[in-house]
Amino acid sequence: MSGTPFSTKQRILEAAESLFARHGFAGASLRQVTSAAKVNLAAVNYHFGSKDKLIEEVFRRRLDELNRRRLKALEALQDDASLEEALSAFITPALELAHEGEGGAAFVRVLARAYAEHNDQLRAFLSNNYGHVLKRFTQVFAGKLPHLSRDELYWRTDIVAGALTYAMADFGIIQRRPNVSEREHRAQAIEHLIRFASAGLRAD
Amino acid sequence: MSGTPFSTKQRILEAAESLFARHGFAGASLRQVTSAAKVNLAAVNYHFGSKDKLIEEVFRRRLDELNRRRLKALEALQDDASLEEALSAFITPALELAHEGEGGAAFVRVLARAYAEHNDQLRAFLSNNYGHVLKRFTQVFAGKLPHLSRDELYWRTDIVAGALTYAMADFGIIQRRPNVSEREHRAQAIEHLIRFASAGLRAD
DNA sequence: CTATGCTTCAAACGATCGTTTGAGTTCCTG
DNA sequence: CAGGAACTCAAACGATCGTTTGAAGCATAG
């Protein structure tokens, strides 16, 4: 198997991630993908079975990594860690992944697209690979916000996830200014998000 | 012109809105649209010129209405209105529109898709029809948050817009429970968003 | 009534889509 | 070295895409 510096499978995954991010799942054709990956058109169906399966694999690869990092950051926390620290364990890995190489940024947009697609199959897949992590974090938040009811906590965690998704995908109007490095821009985004979210969570 | 209860043009717009919401711009074909609208396939190119122009029209129709309502709500505010009231003028029209009939919900998803598409042409269009409203609101927020620097204010307004977009599109994990009416669910969403956002904006 | 301009229609255009095929190549194993 | 699995390849499949065409329908104005 494999052989070349990067295997056919990996090259397809990376090209697909980038093209799905730019043109959407329906908008990016397998011919574009295989052409960018410099592999034969039939390779996708050979290695992944279908375009849909390829889409799933694009998700799985990055989501596994993101979840791994989030849980690791969460476990590194002391019991008496602040709400801000817990939020950082949730937010920082996401925004870091979002700016790692070309693929990271691409994946984040793909993720945002998945939300937008409202595709039930994809949502179920995301919920399965993602839901338990969100649950863990919600529990930690709950411990640091004893004044919140369950309902209240769910709503606010949801809002945090929304603001984060939005920030990850660079949807906002705020564009990084030329004199600010990408690393610095990300640091600012993390800082603002945590400050905003912790105040929002603590409200009342 | 027109004739039937609803003109060909309107029927196309409504069918397109619904189908773009469900399958995306690339994912919904003109044949699906014209079939759902019960009009001839060629009618789209006759009335709108192209599929892209049709997409633009889908946006213009709803965005004009949303902006109109937001500005009206903003102007109805007293000078000494609270931050929460200003936020409500921004948030409430959006979430109301998002739950008006079938078309409203569809449009919101279309809007979310537009964000995800990262299509420069569409983004420019949105910025032109939308930017000045956001600027107006930011100014009002600024008046009620004198402790914030310009940068800080921009960041936080951006986060609010993100959380709102997320909430409008029903991206969140929180699903309306069967024993809660849609109207009540929306009211809760508005309430939670305002409380969260006002605390986040006031942070520090 | 005829003529004119707007609208609708069925049909077809070339292009591109995801997928399949079957022969060819490569590489490890026995 | 022979055999076979793993993989790549060019070519083609039928389906569907956005768009165009030219004739037919239909109202209003002269």
C-alpha cells in the first residue's frame, strides 16, 4: 500500500477538504477533487466507495483530532479551575485547528457548511462523534455555574457553541488587519470569545 | 402582468427559497424549483436571467424586509433605552422573520448558507444591503457601552451577530420540545440571547 | 379584426455530474 | 520466478445540469 510521499487516499482527502470548503459538497465535483489531488478520477470510488463516504471521511479525520485535543485540555484542568480556563479548553483547540496550515482553515469552513446543509445524515454523524464531548464540557460548566438551571445552562452553552462556530469559520465582518499576524489575530479572537462567553454564561 | 393568485415570478421565488434552504444553491436544480413552483423550466431564465440572479433576488426580498423592521425598531427606542432594548431591536426582528410562515425559516437557512458559501459576490451583496444597518446598531451599542474601546466593541458586536446567526438557523443542539409552542420557543431564544449578549457586551 | 408585446411551453443544446468497467500496472508473497 | 492481490488508468455509462430556441398562447391597443 501507499508508496509515494503521500498516499492517494491522503491526497484525495486533502484536496477534497480544500475544495469542499471553497465550493460546498455539491459544488465541488469529484473531477475537481481528483484533478487537484493528481489522482485518477476512479480513485475516489475505489478508496472511499462514493462521494458521500468521502465527505464523511473528511469530517472524521479532523473531528477526531479536535475532540482528542479538547478532552486533553479539559483533563489537564485542576478541579478548581476558573470558568475562563474551562472555556479555553473548549475554544482554544478549535480556533487553533482552524488556523493550522491550509487544511485547518478549510476544514472549519467545511464544518460550517455541514451545519448549513442541515443534512440529517451528516448531523447524526456529527452528533455521534461530537455530542459526548459537548456533554462533558457542559457538565464542567455546570459545576462552575451553580446558580444556573439546567435549561438555562443548555441554552447558554448552545449560544457559546454558536459564537464559536461563527468565529472559527471567519464569518464575521472583522477581518484580520495586514499589520496583525495570523497568530495574533487568533489570540485576539480567543481572548474576546472567552471574555464574552464567560460574562454571558455568568449573567444574572 | 401577473394574473393568477400568485404570479409566476413570486411562485418561483418562494419555491427557490424553500429548495435552496433544503439543498443549497448548487444542490437545488432549476428543474426542482420550477417543478415545485408549477411553472415552466424556462421561466426562471426568462424572468430572472440566470440562476445566480434568482439567488440574489431570493436574498433581496427578505433582507429588505428585515432591515426595514430592524431600523424601525431602532428608531422607536428612546434615547435612554437600555442595552437590552437596543439588542432586542436587533435580535427580535431577525428571530421573528425566522419563524414567519414556511418562507421565513427557509430564508434564514439560505442566509446561513450564504455565510458558509463564502462566495465573494454574495458577501459583497450582503455587505451592501446589510452593512449600514449593522453600523447603525454598533453606534447605538457604543453609546450605551462607553467603557469599551472601538476594537473591543467591534469584536463583541461581531460575536453577537454570530450567535444570532447561529440561533436563527436553528443550528444548535437545542430542539424545541413538543410541549412548547413555536412562539414560546422563539420567545425563549430571544430572551436567552439578549441576556447572554448584554452580559457579554458589558463584560469587564 | 389584426397587430403587437408579454408570457408560457415542449424540446433540445452541450456540458458536466457520479459511477462503473475492464484492461493495465505495480508490488508483495510464496 | 510465478501468481495474485492491490492499485491505477482511460474510457465510457446514463443521468442531470443551466441555458437557449422557436413556436404557441393570450392579452391589450389601434
